[in-house]
Amino acid sequence: MIKLYGFAVSNYYNMVKLTLEEKGLAYTEVAAMPSQEQSYKSQSPMGKVPCIETDEGFLSETAAILEYLEERQPTPAMLPANLFARAKTREIMRIIELYIELAARRHFRHIFFGEALNEAALAEVRPVIESAIAALKQIVKPGPFLCGSQMTFADVYACHSFPYANAVTTKLYGWDIIAAVPGLKDAMAAVAARPAARKVDADQQAALAAFMAQNSGG
Amino acid sequence: MIKLYGFAVSNYYNMVKLTLEEKGLAYTEVAAMPSQEQSYKSQSPMGKVPCIETDEGFLSETAAILEYLEERQPTPAMLPANLFARAKTREIMRIIELYIELAARRHFRHIFFGEALNEAALAEVRPVIESAIAALKQIVKPGPFLCGSQMTFADVYACHSFPYANAVTTKLYGWDIIAAVPGLKDAMAAVAARPAARKVDADQQAALAAFMAQNSGG
């Protein structure tokens, strides 16, 4: 039995949870927040969410966790069978993570928590995301999922990165980056219609509502 | 036959090259610099170095390339056989890349090219690297390589990330991060003694000398 540590507002947590659900792996959820306390870092060494606990020990870093789950429970596969197609899927995962998610993340505190705008990031982030969107337009092969007829980790990353990143680009740059990639909106809808995603998304909405209530004034 | 695009000063290029050499895969090197020109981005969609060309097409993003090479030529293996040990190796790869390399990289232009110090980064980078070093101390199992008796991708990342990052931390923070991780220096020496690494490192030194000569005043 796998234990999943984190909270359902975290998009990385939800990537792992969606994968567990898609694969039908048994797991339990354990509430945890990112923490620099040594007690938590003994499980997740950077103090980040999520981490998982297996019979052999703890594991952190979403990309490492996803590959572990794929190897532990190969079916249903979240990577294509063909070696080159697998590699292109991982290339898309990396582009979404490094150049969409991490770039947009520099504005998350402003967009989602009302902190001051990071003026330096305003100019720096846009060209990175522009390059990433052009890259995705070039290499995704929608039909209906990002890498074809099979749902893959590329879709897992997309579904849990683009909504937040798009909130940033829409507000700061007047730019809908989901509409900018042909097939992306349909791929996200195809994932969202699946039972696994419906469960993850419902839990996320409930957690988000609770989180906002807890963190709002009043 | 694989074509490897890039230049031997790039540490990511050298991670791929070291893997090709270790695995005894046939490859040719094609000189390329990072570029936002469409002609290069048609091969490497973010314009980055390295990318490789296979019979099935181009592939970029070092982490995706390394996994592809491992699947294409499984022996000698650069990941452990045990699933959990594979996952811990990938966790170490990610920690080195995201929290050592990418953090220190914010100072590369200052340290290696004489540009002005980024004062904001000075304060932001150190705690990230401190956390990463503490994480590595916790999870590496040296003997003599970072994950035990077998050379893995964790060593590949370490050998081509730590020398540059350590130049940054030594100069800016008076802190030797290689000495800070027990076993790391020995693991790096164990890799450096191998024929594959000797070739990569010799080519890197020659390229670095040519690069410095070309970019120095006259």
C-alpha cells in the first residue's frame, strides 16, 4: 500500500494522485504541507509536496515518483510503448514543467495570493513561455491526447500545470496559452472526462474551497 | 547512428556524451550553439543544447535523452535494476539539476563571464543549495558511486553539475559544496578515472581553452 503525502491543492500532488487512480494502485492519502522541519524532510528531503511512502522507503520529486509508478504498475501504461515516442513524451513533460510551470510559478504569489507584482519576472517570464508554447505546437501530436490516442504523463503534466499558468498569462499578458496550442484544450477535456480525473478534480475543488476559506480574512 | 548536437563546453552536452561513451553507442558530434533561430529550433524546440538526431527524429531535453539512451541500449545500465533504487537515483538526478545546477546557474554569468553580480539571487540561491546539499547527504549511498557500486545517471549529473556550481559557492559563499557531501568527491574521482569520462573531459578541456581564447580580449 502506497501512502501519498501532501494536500489536494498542490498541482504536483494531483499529478501523482491522478496517476495512482489511472493505474488502479491502492493508496492512502496523508495530509502534509511543504515544510522545512527536519521531521518532514526525513521523508521528503527538500521539504516539498508530494512524497510517497512505499514498503522500501520514502520517495520525493514528482518526475521520479511518476516513473516509479509506471515501472511498478506498467498497465495501464502512461508512456507509449515505442522508445522514441516515450522519449518525445518525456520531452513534452519537461517542457511543460521547466518552461511553462516553473516560469509561470514566479507570478503565483501575485496572482493567487495578492502579493506585489514581480516586475523583473514580468519581462523575463513571457519569452520563456512563448518559446515553450511554440515548442509544444511543434511537437505535440493530439488525437485526442497530447501524444495521440493514449493518455500519457504529458497529459498529466498539462492538466495540472496549464490551468494555473494560464491564469497567470491571461491576467498579466492578456494571453490564453491553452487556446494557443492546437489540441490542448481537447486533450485536457478528454482527461477531465475520465473517472480518475473526476475524482482528483472533485477532491481538488473541495480542498481549494477549504483552503480559500481558511486563508481569507473575516 | 546517433548525431549529438551541441558543443563540448556545455555541461548538459557532456552528460549525454558521457552516457553515449559509457554505453558504447555509435555517435557523431555536430557543432551547434544554443539558438533561437527557427532552423535550429526545428531540431531542438527550445533552442537549447544538446539535442540528438535518431533515425526516428530529433530529441531534446537532457533528462529525456538519457532515459531514451538507457532504454535503447540497456547495458551497461545507468540505472539500478531494483525499482525503488531506480527511483532514488532519479530523485538524486532531479535534486542535483533543479536545486544545485539551476540555482547556481543564476550566478554563472557573473562567475564565468564577468557580468555584474545578481544581488537578489545572492540571497535567494544559498538556502536552496543548502537544502539540496542536506537532501543529498541524507539520500546518497556512496560506495564508491553515489548510488552504490554501480555508476548511474546520478553520477553523470553530479560530475557535470558540481564543478560549475562549486565554483559559484566557493567564490560567493566561501563554501565547498563538493566537500560538504560525504562520498561525492570520491564518486566524482571514480567516474573521472574511467575511459569514457577521460575522453569527455579531455574534449571539454580542449573546447574550453578554444572558447576562452575566442572570447578573450586581444
